[in-house]
Amino acid sequence: MTAVTDQDHTDHADHTDQADHTDHADHADHAGETVAEGGRPEKRSPEEGVSEDDAPVEGTSDAAPLGEGDENRTGAGDDSADGGRPKDGTVGTAGHAGTHHARVSEDDDAGSGRKDDDTRTRTDSASAEATSVWDDGLIARRVAEDGTVAPGYVPPVVETRGPSAQAMAAPLAYDGHLRSRLDALRELVGLSRTRLDSRTLSEAGRVLDEAAARRRLSGQHTVVAIAGATGSGKSQLFNALAGVAISETGVRRPTTAAPIACSWSDGAAGLIERIGIPPRLRRRPLQSAEAEAQLRGLVLIDLPDHDSAAVQHREQVDRVLALVDAVIWVVDPEKYADAMLHERYLRPMAGHAEVMFVVLNQIDRLPGEATEQVLDDLRRLLDEDGIALGEYGEPGATVLALSALTGDGLGELREALGQFVAERGAPARRISADLDAAAVGLWPVYATRRRTGLSEEARDEFAGRLADAVGATAAGEAAERAWLRNANRACGTPWLRLWRWYQDRYETPTGRLLLRTQEDEEATARQRVEQAVRTLADRASAGLPAPWAQAVREAAVRGSQGLPEALDELAARAGLPPGRPPRPGWWPGAVLTQAAMTVLQIVGGLWLLGQIIGFMAPNLGVPVMLMVAGIIGGPLVEWSCRMAARGPARRYGTDAERRLREAAAGCGRARVLDPVAAELLRYREVREQFGRVTGVGAAAGTR
Amino acid sequence: MVTLDVRPQLLDALSALRDRVAAARFPLPLAGAPRARANRDELLAQLDDYLVPRLREPEAPLLAVVGGSTGAGKSTLVNSLVGRRVSEAGVLRPTTRTPVLVCHPEDHHWFSGMRVLPDLTRVWVPHQEPGDDLLLPGENPARVLRVETAETLPRGLALLDAPDIDSLVADNRVLAAELICSADIWVMVTTAARYADAVPWHLLRTAKEYDAALVTVLDRVPHQVASEVSRQYAALLTKAGLGDVPRFTVPELPESAWGGGLLPATAVASLRNWLIHQVQDPANRQQTLARTAYGVLDSLKSRMPELASAAAAQYAAALRLTSAVDAAYDSEHARVRGRLQAGAVLAGDALKRWRAFPVDCSAGELLDALMESLAALLLCAVTAADERVDETWRREPAAGAPGLTDRDPSLESAEHRIGMAVRRWRRELEEYAEEEVRDLDRTVAPDPEAVAVLVATALLGGRRARSAGEGLAERIGAHGALRLRDRGGRLLAEHVDRVMHTERERRLAPLDALDVHPEPQAELIAALSVLQKER
């Protein structure tokens, strides 16, 4: 059978596919609408999603062998379109199918709306980035400004990306771990959209979109692209694997200008469409039972080169590489150490080692033992690129040597590919690797190596600074002293009071007189409040990734607006009531005693005076005793009062200080600390999600 | 036909230009800076390795550098041209890690000295195993040049086998570019599998830009497809405007291919003859020399302004950074002055103490509180300015230069410096107060500390400390009070200015250390115009 007749056949299959798709899509839309109208909440908890999703997965695994058996019997798979129908029916009850479709369409809503824009900007930014990395100014690396030299330029194929096609084969299912990681990433993107710019999140969005898009398509097929430098023999290998000369080979460089697809079994139309290969470039391999059995489910794509002067080729390669499940890198002995290949593709894709084959082609050009040498050197280079090699049964890239021309080693590749495709794990592994890469890209905006958060110390210090700003300490001290002063004055001997009063008449009053006369505006030290907030923000944002640190700082600044005014008002309210401080109960007693002492002195003095002027009978003892008691007792009472007043005075002072301090701290907590803590909490939540995305679990935030 | 006539003035102008280029620095990480640095290095290498020695000594042998992608068969080609194995060839890529220069024994002295390629250490022994560590520690193993002699080469011609132009090893890449730029004749090697690769085409375009004497070799062409490939290659060259470049085709032969052996003389005869013809025919030689030399001189016309504009961009970026700092500190300075005037210092603790003074608070305590409050005001201004600078700089790519933004350790010391300045002001204020009191001829002299406190309060308290001024006048007389306040106020303004200035300088210090000036731009252009005049 030749390729030409084969093409007819595929076209035919395509038509049936299309019809089926529209039908399906309608159905899905319809289901989605009814569900949406049913008032189903947009967001689901992950558990719910999991439980609902499990059913279709089981159904598929049951149904798949059935369908295959069917196809085997009919042979050519012409009626696979019909074969798809019953499969859907066996998946589960109508309800199940409905929920499943609803889910799909929901994903669609989430993804496809911005997908087109996203893809465009992504390729733009990717190419710009790549250019900047690559175009480092050495004379061999200058990228043409005008692009006049474009040998063998072929205008790119106009892509027709139709409405997202529904695979008739059972769609792909990711395992629980990967699914939860994807959910976590979706959640993460949602949580941080307000904090991060869309450019940072675009890669994550792309991974989510691709994961959703891939998931809707066949899980029984594995899309493998053959990529490599110009002249390495990609098309030759492609033809050798297909068994037919599908792709044009030649000495004219670059040969292949547009990707060509070749599918070993039916039901891959959606996948090929996603990659944007038009029907006229889709082929079937040579029909042979053996090859079919071995490579069932393989969709092979022959790519243009990535290193020729035709820039459009490289763009095509970059675009397709993001969409396929696995890649076969074809290198040849002449080009295997090209910087372009290693720096531009292999190193950035090192995480995708598990879905990567590296094939050393054209070993027929090498003399005997040189093949092994070159292969070893290639392995060394790959190792330096950070690509895990799948040796000794470990997961990693498969490295093979072959000659597409003579067929040497082709069997090995076929076998490896067959096994790889039969496992059907490639799409999930690719998405997983994409997820890893996205997580690495997001690492600097989410992860931190330090323990973050507000320590108790920082909170206390903030409260202390606010207290300083309202002058709590000074107010307390002043209150204590005023109390003590009043006590002394009240309990002092009258003579002392008289003297003080006399002195006060000549003492010029300074600040004291204003104390009660004028209500202060701006009694709070603005600069101290500002500094306190700034220090707190610095402490809270220390170690946070830049966007989150900024958010914390903004929250602090927003909270601090109006804080000084609030503190002013509060200080006026929480401060001491104007007027004399309150007096303890023992004061009247002390005052009375002091008065009694004075009375004793006066009585004694009068008595003595009376004797001196002879008014009274001379009796020296009693009046002198009275006077002495009064003279000694007065200061004694004053002294003991002072001692006794010390405790209450201190209590009074600390009480005044505490009231101010607590009021200030409460105000600061409500206005600044709480918003900051909320922001920190949000970050912690996001970081937890990020930990889930990286797959290490929730505890990975601070590693 | 152009010939090479060299006047000493031209050489002087050229070496002046070289010094200017060598002095140009691009420390700020702007978008164009890496490219400018690479251009500068390349230009410098080309001046040192090629242009200056060539103009000084036009009679020196022609140097043909064989360059191309890895695996293009450069070493095999050189070996075949020489007729014996001088350069390692093999199947493992990249093969040539040490460049090899081959010349006639009598030309040896031209290359053994440091006339050309002065950066490369010469080695004489045949290639060492990579394990041998004869190099001194710190010596870059890539920067060596092996000089070989061969009788089979004609006099006046030297061949240089360069590492591949797009090697995985970054050092090799740089070295290859440098070597190719030092050539009189650029021999570009590509293969049947590679002739459409982007890398060799970049190289060819550069050669065209410099108008160097160029020859291309299409190597390793399987004989079945030789004519077709050759035709297509020619078409591509013509399309790129390089149709007149001499083109040689070397077939892929079994005995040569991967053993690193020699191609038969017939395979490379045409190339060999062409090269010999270039060297031995005086007119041809002159033309080749002059073409490459003038090509480089002409290329200066566009390359120097490029460097100059990069230097200008650096200066503009530095200016933007500086003005951001200036603006932030200026506005904070103004704010501090305004708040001093408004009496913001007399708030919080200080205000409470002032209310209690003198009955419940001593002069020392009040003075302490005032000074603390003043220091807090200044510190707040400085950190606010720093924060504003950070915010502005975050949007500037140039602020990413190392050392510009890490200011964390200096914050504590800023507090320390401000504290020092405030304490010094206090001490000076107290001295003034004592002076005033001493001059007073009163029987009961007021306490100097109380006077100092009143002055400080009057200066810092603004409107709400009016009574402090009155109290002061009562104590030391209106005249003395005015004088004291005047002096204290001047002193305060001075100290505040100094603090803000010091902090601004501290912030600008790392930027100043980068030494970005407007002069390089003008100097580069001036050197170029002098050179143009001398030609």
C-alpha cells in the first residue's frame, strides 16, 4: 500500500471524525449548560472532583480492551468512529457521562477564553527570551536584524485550529497525584492573581491549559515528535519507522519545512489537530500486522530543523515541542555537540528526560569502534546538560545509536518506542515535567529559605514604639511624681506649706500653667509612628519573595493611615482625667494627725506664753512636752506619709502608663498588625499550595 | 586598487583609539550592556591582534584562520593543506581545544613573539594530554596557542586552526571569535550537512560587514550529490550578497572522514593554490591585506558610535539613579525642615515631659527626651528616603548592579551616626547656654541646664513652645535669649543638613564607585574622528 492511497483513507476517517466531534461538542455544551443552570457552584472542592472523576477512569480501563478487540476484528479500523460510540455508552450511566462532559466544558471555559492570547504571548516571550540568551554578541551568534538571509524559506502552514475536538477514543486520565498537583496549581494561580503580574503566571497558565487540553484528548495515543538539526536524518528516521517514504528526504538543506504526522492507529485526529497539522499532512504508516501490534497508539511527528537559517522552522519546532507527549532527538556524529542543541533545547528540557529519546543517527558514517566512543561522549554531554539517562532501569532519557539508512539499531528503537507507547504514561509524565518546570520558574516568587512571619518580639516592639509615640512612659512618671507631690503637700507641716506658697509667688511658671489650659493637637509623635510601622513592615516582609513582601508593606502602610490621629484621640481619652489626682482613704487621717500636731505645738506654745506673762500657773513640763511632741511629730508624720505614699504613687503612675500603653497597642493591633497578619496568612496559604504543586507536600514551604 | 600605506599619525590615532576602547566600561546591567561588553572585547581583540600589528608591519606573513562549526573538518583541512598531521582531528566533538598555528620555519619569528595575539601563551611542545598540569594555577588552559612549523607551507603564509565557532565550551567560543577576527584571510568551513545552519551564516554576515578577505570551503560533500549541493550553496551565497566569494568544494572521502587522517593533495589542491597565489603574487597580496585592514578600519565607523551610545546609555542610567536618590533625599529634607518648624519634635514623650517641667521633671530628662525625639525624626526621614529610593530603583534595570541595593547593614550605623550628630548638637547647645549664663551679671544666675532645655524646647517645639521662649527671656534677658536661640537654630540647621547630606552620600557611594562618567562617549567619538581625519 502506498502513502497516497493511505492518505485517502485518513481523509475519509477525518470526515467521520469531524461529524462525530461536532455532535459530541454539542452534547458537551448542552450538558454543561444544563449543569450550569442548575446553579452548580463554580468552584469545587478537590475531593468532590476526585470522586467524580474516578468513575470515568475505571470505565475507560474496562472499555479500552473491548474497543481494541473490536478494531482488531474489523482490521482497518474504518468504523472506529462507530466503535467510539458504544465505548462512551459503556463508560457509565448517563449521569456520569453528563458530569464528565460538564467538567470538560468547565475546563474549557477556564482555559480556552484566554488560550489564544496566551499562546501568542507565550511564543513571543519565549522567542524573545531565547533570542536574548542566544544572541550574546559573539560574531557567530548575531541574530539577523533584517532577516534577509532565509535560505529555503517556506511560508508557514496556515493553522486551522478548529473548535476543540473531542477524541472519540477514551480521554486521558491523570493519576491522583498529578491531578492534585494540577488542582493545586490552579488554586495557586487563582490565589495569587492579584499579587503577581500576569507575565509571571503565564507559564503556569499555559501548563494548566495544555494539561486540560491534552486530557480531553485520547489517552491511548502517545504523540512523539522527531526533532533534530538539519541534515541529521529526521525525515529518514521517520520514514524508516513508518516503513513508507512519507516525508521528503534530500540533500537540499533544510529539507522539511512543515511538520508531518503519522498515526499508527485511529482516534488521534484530535491530537494531531491540536498540534496544528492540517489534514493534507497526515499520513498512515505501511500496514503490517507486526508493526501495528508493536507501535499501536503511536503518533509520530516529523519536525523541521531547529538550527537552520530559516527562522520560521525554529518557531514551528518550538511551538510543536510544547504540545507533544515525547520527543526523539536525532543527532548525528557531526552535530551532536552543537551548542544550539544543548543550550537551547536539551538544558532547558532536562526535566523532561523521562519523555525523551536521544538517537545518534548515521552511525554508518562512523568507523567501527568510533560509534561507542561517540555514544559515550554524547552520554557525557547529556549528563552535563543535567539530563538523567535511563540506564540500569532508572527513569530517564533513552540513548540509542542507529542508522536510518541501513536499518542498524532501528529494531531497538522500535522496541523501546513500542514499550514506551504501550505504557501510555508519556502524556502524564510530560505534563508532570511541565509542572515541575513551571514550579521551578515560580520558585522565586513563592518560596523562601527563611522562616517568615511576625515574631512575638516584633509585635511587642511595635507596641513599645507606639507607646513611645504617645509618651506613655513620660506620662506615667509625671503622674507618679504629681501624686507624690500632692501627697507631700497635703501631709506636710503647715509651716513648710506656707514657705512653699511664699516661694511659688515669686517662681515664674513655665510649662506648668499651660498644662490644663490648652488641649494639644498632634500630641503623638508622627515620626515615631511612621518609623514603627516601617520597622514592623520590614520585619514582617523579611525573607518573603518580592511580590508578597510588597503586599505586606502595602498592607502596613494602608493600615497606618490615620493611625497618628487615632492615637491622638485615644491618648486624650485614655490619659488621666484633668484635675487633682484621687486621694487614698488614709489621707484625711494623716491630715488630721498633722493638724493635731500643729494644734499641739500651738497649744504648747500658748501655754508657755501664758506662763511667761504670768497668766497661768508655772508648769514647764507639760507645755514643753506638748510642744516638743508637736515639733517632732509633725515632720515624723510628714515623713511616714511620704513613705506610705510611695507605693500608691507608683501604682498610680504605672496605672496611667499602662492605660496609655494598652490603648496604643490595641489601636496598632487593629489597624496595622491584623492586616499584616492577614497578608502573611495569605502568603502561607499560597506557599502551602505551592508545596503541593511541587509535589513535596504541605511541609515543603520552608525547605 | 587600494594599497596599504601607513603613516605614523594613523598609528598614533589608532593606538589612542585603542586606549579609549580599553577604558570604556559598562558596569550597569542595562539591556544592551552585555552586548556592548562583548563588542568592546571583540573590537579590542581585533585592534590588538590584527589591525595595529598589521599596520605596523605590513610585510609580516598573511594569517589565514580556518573557522567554522564543530565537526566541519577544520583540523582535517589544515592537516591536508600542510601535508602532515599538525592538528588533532577526531570523531569526538569539540576536537580542537587548543588553537594551532602553522607557518614556514623562516616565518617562525613573526609568531613566536607577542606581535599578534598577545593574550595567548605560546606552547611549543606537541599537544599535551588534558590531564597534564604544566599550567600554573590560575592560568586559563584555554588561552594557549601552539605554534608549529612546516616546510610544506610557502613563506609568507600562516594557517591557524581555530576551535569551533559555536562550541559548547564558552571559552572556546570566545577564543574562536577572537582568532577569526585576527585573520587576514577568513577561511570559513562548512559541510554538506551544515550549509544551511544559522551559525555559519552569522559568521559569513559578519565577514561581509567587516569586508574581510573571505573564502568559503564546502567540506565533506558526498560525491553523489556534490554538484547539487554546491549549486544550492552558491545560490544561497548569491542571495546573501556573497556571490563573489571564492568557493571551494572538498569531497568526503573514506580515508579522511573520521580517522583524522589526511585528504589526498588533489582534494585540497585548488584551495592551496589559491592561498599560495594570494601570498606570492605581490599585487594580490597587497590587495588582500588592504582589503581586510581597511574593512576593519571602515567597520570602526559603525562600531565606535555603537560603543559610544552604549556608554551614553550607561551614563544616562547612572544619572537617573542619582537623581532618584537626590529627589528622595531633597523631599525628605524639606519635610524634616517643615516638621521641625511645626514643632513635631515636641510630641509624645517629649511633650509629656515638657508639660511636667519643671515641677515633675528635671531639665536633664526633658533634654534627653527632646534629643531622642529629634533623632527619631531624622532617622525616620532617612529611612523614608531610602525606601523611596528603593522603590524608584526597583523599576530601573540599572539598579541591579551588585552592591547598589544591599543596604541592610548600614541601617544600624545610620541610627548611630544620627545619634552622634544629635548628641553633639546638645553638647554645643549646653556650652552656649553656659557661656550666656556666665556673662550674665546677676546675683542669682539661672541654672545653665535649664537654660539649655528652654532653648532646645523653643527651637524644637515650634508654636506650642512659645512659653519656653518667654521663660528664657525672663531668665537671661530678651537680648541674650534672642542671641542664644539664633546660634542654636543655626547650629541645628547645620547639623540636620549635614546628617541628610552624609546619608545621601552614603547611599550614592556604591554608585559613585562604579565610576560612570559622561566622558567616555565623547572620547570615543573624538578618537574616531581623529582617526578618520588621519586616513
